[in-house]
Amino acid sequence: MIQFWKLSSPFVQHGHIRILIPILILWFAWRMRNDVKFNNIRFSAQRIIRNVCAYLSRLHKAQGMKAKNWKGDLLVAAKMGFFFPKTTPQSPKVIRWRYPIEGWWKLNTDGASKGNPGCAGAGGIIRDCHGRFILEFPDGLGVQTNTYAALYAIVRGLQLTKNAGCTHLEVESDAKVVLQLIHNNAGDWKVQHLLTRLQILCRDMNVIFSHAYREENQPADFPANQACHQNANDMLLRAEGRLASLIRLDKLLSNFRF
């Protein structure tokens, strides 16, 4: 008998029944061949089928199979008497930009690196509690990693909002790793330098850090990716020149809010 316990873990994780059944057929056909040659037992295809079904039944009772191993063949599994508990489908979730608390501003930031490390850029957009556009910034960073770019974007956004007189700020980023670094206050020397600057900027401000889905954070993705291909100083100068068009874009996007 095949010692399936040696194969059960990778099979449950990645295998499909259409891969396992041919292996079992070959194994029991080989055993049948040996019985015919050495034990003078008549060859029987039905016996091979029964052995395969019996083995699958034992495997199912031992919980060595899951519904995902029968994906696309669950009706066949049901006809063979193999039933799996139904998983509850997840309800669809509407992803949208959320307004900050009354009297607060919201900073959405993003970082990008074409190569990781590679040509990197950081960007963000700042809005008030009514969703009105306040400021957008794109910064080119040269050759950096995604993590550095995303953290730099947060620090840069904090600096700009503080200079604008903001004292209550909600910061959203789709980079969970960066938010974890901020929470743990740990990283390599480059990251630690930015974390120190971040702590200094937050001293006189009420700041909330939270995670945002990529779709929700899309407005910050555009300036970050655009900054990857341009010089940081040029981008800072051009950002003010684009203010009117950005306001028009902001009004256009506001029509799609739920």
C-alpha cells in the first residue's frame, strides 16, 4: 500500500485529484501485474478501479483531501460519496475613499520603485474633512526600494501638512510593511533615519496611521509613479503649475463617490 501520509501535506496544499488518480491507477496496475505474474491471479480491471476508489475513501475519512483538491470535479466527488463542508462566500466590499473626521485632514501617500531597488518616486495627496483638495506632491528619489519610497512619502507628506498649519491628520498608505515599521520603530539605517524624522514631525500633531486598499489609495499612486521618471526638484516646481488641472480632476473624481 502507498504510504500516503508522506504525500498528504503537499497534496492537500497544491495537488488536484486529476493528478492523484492516474498515479493510483499506475500503482494498483503494477500490483495487479505482480499478482498475475507471481501469484497466478487473473488480471481484472474492475479490481484496480475498486482499489482506487477504496483508497480515495480511506483518504477522505482521514481528512487527507479538501474541496480545493476536487476543484471543478465536486459533482464527481459527491457521486463517489465524498462531501466537503461548504465555505461561506465572502460578501463583496465597496472600496472608496473615506472622509476624515470633522476638523481633520487626510494624507494619502504611495511610493514606487521600478526595479526594487530602482528608479523610485514618492507622492501623496492631501484633502480636508470635506474632501476638498489641498495639496499634491510628487518627489523623485533616484535609486531606492519600494519600502524606502513609501516611508519617504509619509514623512514628506507630514512635513508639508505641518508647514500648512495642520494639527490633526489621518495618514493612509497601502504599504502594510511600512505601517508595521512605523509601529515597531525598527529598520535599517536609512529607514531609521526616516522614522526619526517622522517622530519629530508628529510631536506637535495628532496623527493616525491606517491602511488603505490599493484602489482607495489610487490618487496617490499617480504622482508616485510619475515622479519615478523625473527629477525631484523639477517635480516640485511642476506640482504648483498643475494645481488648476488637479482641482478639476478632483471635482471630476468627487462625482464618483458613494
